[in-house]
Amino acid sequence: MSTEIPDPLEGFDATIHAPNRLRICALLDAAGEAEFGLVQNQLGVSASALSKHVTVLMDAGYVEQRKAVRNTRQRVWLRLTPRGRDAYQGHLAALRAIVGSSDPSL
């Protein structure tokens, strides 16, 4: 009977790994939920570029959006899904394994 040690690189996620998508996940993980415009400002990208990245994350089931009218304008809030949070945390663990850090705060 052999017990396999899980490969820490299994959590590496190419969908999340793209720099702006990684930053989106990090922001949403910390904030819980954030308005589209805030995410756009934090990343310093155009609305269309952010929309493309969010669409990729939504298609993967990692991000969901909530739309509502605020001050007579349509607003969109973004948040990680439970699946997205798990994928993001797994990706961080894989990155730590790659760089050899045992400090989870990195």
C-alpha cells in the first residue's frame, strides 16, 4: 500500500496565472467583492481589457458578477466564487512550491 504525496504543483492554474487575472483574484480574495470600476482603477487597465479578463475568469467558474443600479447608473460588482477562491489558493500554494518558500505569507 503506497501513500502518494500530493504534488504541490497540481494547483498551478494557467487561467489564473496571467498577471492581470492573478491581480484580479488577489484583489477579490482580499476584498470579498469589488465594483468593476474600482478593480479597473487598481489594475490600471481599460474597461475592455478588464472585461476580457473577467470573462475568462467567469467562463472558468472562478468569478461571478452582480449587477445593480446605483445613482441611476448600472454598476457591476465582482467576487470570487468558492471554486475560484479554491483555485486561487491552490495556485498560490503552487507558486510557493515553485519558488521554494515555506512562508505562507509570501
